[in-house]
Amino acid sequence: MKKPLTLLTLSLSAVLLSGCLYDDPTHLPPGQYDQSSKSTDSRGTEREVKSSTDVYYDENGNKKATVDQKTTTDPNGLFNKSTTESHETIR
């Protein structure tokens, strides 16, 4: 009884840890990374997300990442498209 519970706990811990690492772009090697995705929900609202991540070392040798993200939402209908942009520096 103890082995399946331990195995389940280890599996869950690994999944949660990998999720935390994915959110932190500083684990990537230095360079430029671009990502985009498109989706449409059940009501026909289209959503497009484009992000650009630049991982680099600053003048003190600390690893940093700059993330630029642009999200465009286009619900059904005319003239209701909206776009938001964000810029974030991590660490």
C-alpha cells in the first residue's frame, strides 16, 4: 500500500516541478525565442498570443530574460477586436 502512494507522490511532484520550470524562461540558454498560438472558443472568439523571449546575461553576469507578449482577442461581430501588450523583465 505504501509503494503506490509514494509513486503517486513522486509523479505529482515531478509534474508540478516541470510546470514551475516552464514558467521561468531563465532556465533556457541565452538567445531569442519566439512563440505564437491561435485558438477559437465555442462562442467563436478568436485569440492569438505572440510572445518573444530574450534570455541574456547582464553586465554583472546575472542571467535575465525579457518577455514581450501581444494578445489579440477578436469576438464575433464588427469593430470589437482588442489587443494588449506587455513587457516583463525576469530576475
